[in-house]
Amino acid sequence: MMKFKLIKKRPTSFQVIILGFLGVILLGTFLLMMPVSCRAGIWTPFSDALFTSTSAVCVTGLVVHDTVSYWSAFGQIVILFLIQIGGMGVITVAAVISMISGKKISLMQRSTMQETIAAPQVGGIVRLTGFAVKYTIIIELIGAAAMAPVFCGDFGVKGLWMALFHSVSAFCNAGFDLMGADSPFSSLTEYAAQPLINIVVMALIIVGGIGFLTWDDIKTNRWHFHKYRMQSKVILCTTALLILIPTTYFYFCEFESLTFGKRMLASAFQAVTPRTAGFNTVDLTSLSEAGMFIIMILMLIGGSPGSTAGGMKTTTVAVLFATAISTFRQKEDTNFFGRRIEHGVIRNAATILLMYIVLFFTGGLLISRMEGIPMTTCLFETASAVGTAGLTLGITSELGTASRLILILLMFLGRVGGLTLIFAALPDTKKTGSRLPQEKITVG
């Protein structure tokens, strides 16, 4: 009699990450649907709850209902927890719970944690995860304490909750706010001239967006920049350029009517926040088309690997620019700080760029055709969704169900990463020694 042996195939790290995010999104959707989550005490439609939960877990910030005027205190707490889990990473949070409970972290779990925070190796991943969670909580509390005096002065004791909510939202690059009581969807426009709120929020966005590995380098090597990992050097230099260049543009070309101080704050804030944060201190519809285009580019680029931010990532853009420069100079290799980049990384960077461009344009085209809205406006929303930025020109709450589903998909892909989804869906292919014949093709 023949015996059949049942072979259990264990999920890959990429599949675990995908399933983890999906599970948290569905749980958040269920909680937000309940009447206790809504100020009016009614059931929230599934599509609205799903959109909000996805936006929170994917730390985007696009919303169909103003957070403070629609959601109750319980609903806001649910959203805050979803933001925190999405910002640190579902697997990171699960690993911390396991460590607290005294459970041993398996090799499979360590491998998944490595993928989650983009660590170069499995060794030391538990220590790095603990470091990331510890400093996340510390930095968020410091940010809340710094903003509390301003918010408490404006809202009384409620200001403590406002400070904590906005600190977590800023650090996790989420962009959710509680400022719409008088003017829905107003974000931080009432604090455009408030230096403390501007500076603290920008600092939290930047710190959250540079990645856990970069923090570890800064903590370990302090001011000895030459001792940093090559990746950390690339992230810090690219981040600095992506803040400095747009700030200069916005200062000289967009906010001429403001006084010097307000102009500096507005320019710097609008340069920092598109990198997946989602707050704004000016009316974005007042920007020129050139200004909107720059914001779209920044939203698509996003933050850095292993951070709370989404988007293509700063390293992807840096690798592509460095490769182009090497090509112009007729050099075979792409180099950073005396180190050569392997060709597989360059191939992945080119693939990621193509994926984001296709998603960005396809999503914008479909929404424009279905809703009858100008293409530029739709592209702004899709760039915000796939870059998990959360900035909007005000059309998200007016979109139909099909358009919202497109934005939900883009937010999910932008947070978990397109390559992660592909690697999770496609089976591993075994390498063979054979290769197809080579033939030249002309490009350019």
C-alpha cells in the first residue's frame, strides 16, 4: 500500500511580512467599523474603515473622514496603535512581544526580522530590534514632551493627548492629525508660524525616516562619520540633499508673500514632509505646478530602508544616480565612498523605479478616467498613496469606491515594498548552470 508523505512548506520571510500587515489591517478595519469608534455612535462602512486602517498601518495619512471630527477617543486610540505598529513594523512588534514573554526567537523569526528592518545580516538582529523599539518610544515621548506646552496652552489638558498623538504620527511618518475640529482636513496650517511645532515635527519626521541601522551607526560611532556603514553615509548625504534643494526652491519660488521667518519655516517644512510624512502647514492647492511636481517626486522617493517611511527609498535613488554618473564617465562599476556596488543591487533599484512609475501613472490614469478629475490632481494623490506620504489636494474623501480601492492597493504596495510582494508571490527558482546565448541590443 502506497504511503503519501505530507510535506509542509513553511512560509518565506516575505510571505510572513505580507500576511502580518494584512492581518493587522483587517483587525484595525473591524475595530474601526464598530459604533464605539465613531463619534456619532454608528457603524462605519467597511470601505471607509478599510481605507483608514490601511492608511494608518501603511503610515500614509490619506483619510476619507477627518480624524478628530469623525472618530471617537476610542477610534483615535485604535488609529494611533495602528500607526505605531505600522511604523515599527508588524514583525518587529510581534518579536518584541515574544521577547517580553520570554519565548526564544527562532532562526525563521530572526530572518523575517532581518527583512523587516533591512538589516545586512541575521547576527545581532534581536539586539538591533530591541534597540529600535527602545529608542522609538524614547524619541516619541521626547517629541510629545516638547510639543505639550504649546498644545496644552491651546487645548488645556487635552493638549497632552494631542502632543502624544502628533509625536507618534510624525515619528512614524504617518501624517494623521487632530486639528480638524474647526476646519476639517486642515493639518498643521494653524501652526504655520509656530517655530516649536514646526521644528519638533520636522525633527521627528527626519529621525523616523533615516532608518534603524543609521541610528545604530550614529549611536555607536557618534561624530566619526568615516566609521559609518556605507549605507548610512549614503542615507545621510542623500537625505540632506533632499531637504536642502527643495527648501531652497520653495523659499525663492513659492512663498514670496510671507515674512522671512514664516517663509523659512514653510519652505523647510514643505521640503521635509513630502518624504512620506503627510503633514502640511500651507494650502497645497496654492502651489504652482512646478511646486506640486517637486512634491510628487519627493513623495515617490520617500524615506530610507528599515525606517518608518515608505516610498522607493533614498538608497534606490542614490544608486541610480551614481550608476548614471558612472556610465557618463565610462566606468564599469558604481561606487560610493570607496566601495563598489554589486550589479544585483543596481538591477533591483532599476526594477523598483520602474514599478513605482508604472503604479504611479496607472493609478492616476484610472482614477482620472473614472472620476473625471484632472490628471495632475490624480497623479498627486497616487504619488501620495504609493509613496505613503498622505498629502492631498482634497479629493480623497470625494472619490468613489473603485478609486479608493486603487489608493488602498497603492498604499499597501508602497509600505511593504513591491519587491517584497513579488518575492512573496513567486516561488523560488533554482539556479542552473546553463545560460542563454548573448546578443547585443542598442539602448539610448
